[in-house]
Amino acid sequence: MADRDALIRGYAEALFEIAEAEGELRIVEDELYAFAKALERHGEVREALHDPALPAENKKGLIRDLLGSRANPNTVNVLSFLIDQGRARDIEAIVEAFARVAAERRARQLAEVRSAVPLDEAQRRRLAEALSRATGRAVEVKVVVDPSLIGGIVARVGDEIFDGSVRSRLAEARERLTRSA
């Protein structure tokens, strides 16, 4: 397992260096993270990318079809490179490590925030400040849009979880009503 972790970290560091050298670090980082999180929600795409019987060209075609002109060409190139290297099964892990490397290089800790709606830059900044105060560490916010939350957010910073979702508040209210009945 340590060998796999070192390999994934190595890919993440190399991809970080490439994106930074191309002057596209922020956009590639955000797009890769969004793509990896989308794979979590779309099992059929993940399965196609993980399928060892599917040729690499088909997998790269799938990525081009999904991202097309909506993504930075460097993002598509990074994903294609990982497929060419036989690392399609590791995309999610490599992207997660990439985000951690980027946060570390900026002397921050990664905070994954799930939100029912997209957050603008001002909201992200305020959220990062609040999470930094709550954890005592400077954080880098990565937002994943998750409509199943109904409203609010759920933030994970390391092992700490801050659940301010409407869904969890409704569950708490339901539990209080059940106990009082």
C-alpha cells in the first residue's frame, strides 16, 4: 500500500509541476477536482474508465466528449496522460493527492466543501476564513456541488467534519421530535 501511495503522490507532484509551469495551475486544479468528484457520482463513466478491456483511445475519447471545449486543454491533456500511463483506475486518488500537494505548497490544508449550489469567489473566501478560524489552520477550499444536500454545506478538513446541511438539520429535528413524542 505504501508503494501505491508513493506512486500516486509522485504522479500528483509531477502533474502539479506541469500545471504550474504552464501557468494554468488554478484552473487545472479546479477542473481536475470537479472531474474526479463527478466520477464519484457517475458510476457508468467511472466503470468505463476503469474497464481494462476498453482501449485507452476510447477512454480518452470519452473524456474529450465529456469535457470538450468546456475544460482547459491542459486538464484534458493531464487526464489523457494518466490514461496513457495505465492510471485510469487511480484518477480520483491522484487528483485528491494533487489537490493536497497544491494546498501544501500554499501552506494550507485541503477543505472539501459540499454545497447544494455553486459558491462564488466571495462565498468561498468567507468560508475559507470561517473554516480557518474553526480549525486553527489555514485552509484551501475545494467546492463540490451536491444537490442532494437540499441546502447548506458540509465541510471536511482532515478528519473534522462540519455539517451545516439542511438535510442534517432536518434529521436532527426529526430525531428531537421522535424523542419528545
